[in-house]
Amino acid sequence: MAATKKIVKDSPTVFTPAYWADARKHLVKKDRVMKRLIPQFGDVCLETRGDAFTTLARSVVGQQISVKAAQTVWGKFVKLPEQMVPQSVLKLKVDDMRAAGLSARKVEYLVDLALHFDAGKLHVQAWEDMDDEAIIAELVAIRGIGRWTAEMFLIFHMMRPNVLPLDDVGLISGISQNYFSGDPVSRSDAREVAAAWAPYCSVATWYIWRSLAPVPAADAAK
């Protein structure tokens, strides 16, 4: 991961993409909407912190509930294991996990996630050298993780520069508002717009999200 480390006192180490400045220049030059949007957000950029297991576990916890509810449940769940690592999560009692606010289905998903990590079914150490689709294929084999969650992981954790999450409602809505005056947008329309964004579709998507709300839900959940 090409990244720049940023140390914040009493906080986990934060990483930002080393490619961000180049991406901004490319998008401003290639796309009229990006030329207008990007300057509005100053030097703020994508940040990542934490490890892969914790990031994916938090994604599972936050599925289909509000950001506020997800933060509450995660706050309770994270106190249960000795450490937020697969081996510790596998030792937890189902009743304790349910008492933290997790549904029976999410408990199953978290256990399956922990089992995949513990059994070495995920090639975490090799991910840096694997392409996006290969990583997505590994992630969607875990119960409860679909393509959208895998793409969010690629953007927000691995900081891959060229992910285009066409299943994301916010992206489609943002393209509609910024490029089509609010008219309905198909996946084909979105791909045509994004052709000018490559090889920085993740960065353009991030700015589209920012145009809809100051802090995207995926960011706020960190």
C-alpha cells in the first residue's frame, strides 16, 4: 500500500494515500465536475487505521443499521474479547455477543470471519501484491460479506486507487446530482462518467460522497 504515515497522539497510527495529490491533479484536469468539487474540500483526504480483521468485523456489525446504532453495538462488542483478534473472538460465548446487540445472523457472520482468518484461508500478507478482483473473491467467500463490503474494504482499508463501487447508492445518487441534474442514472451511465476518472476511481468516488455529506457513512463508522 503506497501510503503516508501520520501519527496522532493517543490515537492509532493513521495512513493516507501517497497518490492523493497526483489523483487530485488528474481528476481536476480530466473532469469538469471534479474541477469544481475538489477545491471545496481543501487538503482533507482518505485515511485508514486499524487492521484488516477489525475493519471487516466492524463492517459486519454495521450492516443494515444506522451509523449511530453501529457505533453503539461496536462499542459493546469490542469490550468482550481480550483482544480484537480472531482467536479471542472465537472464544466468546454466543449469549454474550447477543447481549452486546448483535443479531444471531451477525454472530454467525463474525464467527465465520474469525474462522477464515484463524484457518489462514485469507492471504492477508499477499493482498498487497494481488489485484482488486482477487481480493474481492477471497472476501465474498466469507458469510455476510458481499461485493459492496469488499469494495469498501479496498477503498477505506487498503486504499486501492481505482475501485468503482457501482452497487453503492451514494455514488449513483451523487453522479445523478452532479452530472445529470438529478435524472436517473444507470450503471452504464456511471461507467461512462467514471471513464475519465481512471486510474483514480476511488478518489473520485470519495469526492462524490463528500459532495452529498461532509462525512460519508463508511468514514464515520471508523
